[in-house]
Amino acid sequence: MNEYHFPENFLSKLAGSPGFEAENFIKAHQNSDSPTSIRLNPFKISAIKGDRQVPWCSEGYYLDSRPSFTFDPLFHAGCYYVQEASSMFIDHILRYIKKEGINKDSDGIKVLDLCAAPGGKSTLISSTLKSNDLLVANEIIKTRVPVLADNLTRWGTSNTIVTNNDPKDFGRLKGFFDVILVDAPCSGSGMFRKDPAAMDEWSAANVKLCHQRQERILADVYPALKEDGYLIYSTCSYSVEENEDILDWLCAEFELESIRIPVETDWGIVESQSTQKQAWGYRFYPDKVKGEGLFAACLQKKESNGEVPPAKDKEHQKANFKEIDLIKPYINEPADFFFFKVNDDWLAISRDHKESLAILQRYLYIKKSGIRIGKLMGKDLIPDHELALSLIVNKDQFLKTKLSMEQAIQYLRRENITDLDSQDKGWSLMIFEGHALGWAKLLPNRINNYYPKEIRILSQQSS
């Protein structure tokens, strides 16, 4: 790539930005490829090893080459997520503010990932949370919600709710969240090396438009943050207008205090401060870090907007204890869970989140809550795919069928599985290297593959 391939006025607009060095920046785009990195799922330990750890994320690793993740069953089992390394810095911010005392409340914390699809930062947040913490992963664009829900299903945790709402809808949840992450829609210049086509979309006018949209999103969601709660703001843009200028606007418009996040010098992250309010920000340039462009900042709220009213008793559905007793054997530690029904499906979420679920149902459009267990047919359970990949499934209640690599790919394609010698009959977890991929029904003369057709592998494996 040559310099003139950058959009007109792009480099001149960046001149003077904190830490920007034009020559090295251009060389990084000309002469180096975008690195490949993954982040391991701490709840699904596997034999996967990276080649070098991402400095600011203990579960993040660089790979020397990019394998075909589509044809790795452990990816589909949720053992890791393919995520750009710079964006893993959110992990460092979260762990720092939790260490500083955000988790003093024994009731756990509530975190909102406002612009969550496809789910990289949501699965990252999930990895930092305890079972009595709650993650609400929201996606504004309806068509992007399924991939978000699928990625969180793979991660396996039960303390997650997926919603499809506009930021203004959260304004009614006054003081509900301890942490809100706004990974804001932006002009995307930080992705130029990874996605050169993004250059065609960049313009100074689009940067201005993004700045205005970012202000609206932040203003809409701000009331939902509780007093002393933390707002984490990030973009994949280099533009001061979308980064430091937004921090100045936030500190001028609201009672927010900038939080300085400690970083190691050898990480290569550029620490910046906004012009007017001296708010701290953290810039990632591809010539300085092994990653793409990112800006991130953390602020703490110093005022109260009130609190959302508690749930009323009538908002909790009447329990069907007879059916719940049939469901419980399929769940690890069933006494820890609140069981509820959506249409014909039974779901489970930690009892800690029963009240929060009722409040969220009052204000938001919920697409996924906790773990979908399945349907009861008489006294028998037809298990859902979410249960198979979850951390709460009681595997001792089901048959378990071990698959080879070839059989696992056949299963993930939703094809017939060859050379499977089993005399068992009934629902079976299909297992690859100790991790569940989904369900199959073992019958005397055949195997019914119940892997969801919406997420089956469609592409052909290259030789």
C-alpha cells in the first residue's frame, strides 16, 4: 500500500494527534500484515496454545499464522474467540476498576455492553465476571443480534441477557448499571490495515457525523449508569474529534471524572489527555503495538439520576413446580437457579438475577436470557442447543459421544456421521476433545443430527 491510497486529507487531519508519527504509521500499513489473535475462554479449558501472550490481556494470544477457524471444532465449542488484540485492552480496564473497589457490593455488579455485536467485547466482559454479576449485551441493529447471541451461547455462561434496543431505551433504567461500555460506532480508521475497503467510507464529513452520533448515544445511555459507576468509552478511530473531543464533551456536559489507567511503557500504548478537561485516553497505533487502531478511556460518574423502581410481585410468573422438578436433574446446582418459561421453552438464570430480569423485561426487548434448557414432552426433555454449550448442563444425565476431527466436522455440517459405533439410544452430547458441540439423537438404525442449521458450516475446507 502506498501513501496516496489513504483517503484525501486523512493524514493531514491526523497530524498533531497524540503519538502520531506519519512515517512509521504509513510503513506499518505498507509493510506489515494485521496480526491474528485469539482470546481463550477461562471457563472452557482446552489444549489450545498461542504463540505469544497479548501484554494487556492474560487470556489473549497472538498466532504466528491464521488457521481456518471455521474448521476448528474447539472454536464452535466456545473454547476461544478470535479477537483483535488492541480491543482486548477493555479487559485491562475492567480488571483495574474492579480491583479498585467496584465489586465491594456482595450483590454483584451489573454491566452493559451497549453496542455489542458481534460479541467480542461481550465475551471478554463475561470472562471477568462472577456468577452473581450480570452482563446485558445489547445490539441496536436487529439483523446483528443473532450472531451476538450465538457467540455468547458458545461462551457458555448463564449470567447474560441479550437485548435489541436503542440507547434511549436504557435511559429509563435509572442508575441500574455499575459499568457501561460504549464501543461507539465510528469512522473506522483504526481498521484500515485490516480492512482497506474501509478507506472508501472515510471522510471528514463522516467523522463529524460520527462525533454527533457518539454524543447522542452517550447522552441517551448516561442516566442508566449509577452514581460512582464507570463509563468505558472506545472507538476504532484515530480522529481526535471522535476521541479526546468526546471526553471533553462528556466532562463538560456531565458529572464525570476521568480515570487514569496504569499501562506499562513497553506495551507501546500512547497515553493522551484531552485539550480542555485533561481527561485520560489511550491510543493504539499499528506502528507502536501489535494490533490495530483503538482509542479507549474510562470515566467515573459523580452524580445520581435516581434509581429504577424494583420489580413488582406480579412481574414474576407463577412457578410450575411439577415441570421444574422434571427440569432440575439436567442442571448442575439447580437450587442456584430461577427457572422460567418463554412460550414452550424452559430457561434458567441465576437466582441472583431474578429481580434484574423482571426489571429488564419491563423496559427492554429481550432476545436471550440466561440459558435456554429446552421443551418438555410429557416427562422427557427435548434439550436446546444452548444447554449443550452451557456451563450449567449436568452431563451425567446424558449420553456422551466422542467424535474424531472428521466426525466433528461432519456433525458441524449437519451431515450424517460416518463410522460411529454406538449401541446407545437417546439424547447424546456430541463431544470433541472433552467439549460439547451440540446434541444428536441416537436411534437403533441411525443418528439424528440436531446441530442448528442456522449456524452449520457451509463453506468448503481448502486442501
